Amino acid sequence: MIINLKNEISSNLIVRLEAENLFKQLDEYSTNITMDFSGIEFINRSFAQEYLNRKFSVDYEIEEINVPDVVKNMFNVILEWNGYDMRY
């Protein structure tokens, strides 16, 4: 299943609740998911933190595609801040 975040949410990923709601919907499917970040122009720390927390706590695989630098950079800030030894 491919989820286009721009179409599902917005080109600006801002609200933590949007990430929560996204994963609540995905939990119903419990299958491997591909998150398409094409067209994303901005992501704030709250959304990124919630997204990564949820991603690492689910029982299914989540892959990201078309991840712009603005998203990679924010994910890397969150990962480093939380002590993960990985980079996007």
C-alpha cells in the first residue's frame, strides 16, 4: 500500500495529531506501507517526532520514498536527539 502524504494530509506536515490519526488508520491494515513524501515542502518537529515514534512501534514495515531534504534533515535531528544511531 502506498500513502501519498501530500494528498492524505498536506504539503506541510505540522500537527502531531495528523501523524497520530494517520497511524490509527494504518493500524487497521497492518500490512507493509510505503510513505510517499513527494511534494512535501515542510515538516515540523512535532509531526516528525510523532511519525518516527509511531513508525518504530508498529509491527509492520514502513518504507519512505521521494523524501525531500527538508524531511530527511528533520528526521535526522529527531533521531540524533533520541539517541538512534541511524540517518535518513
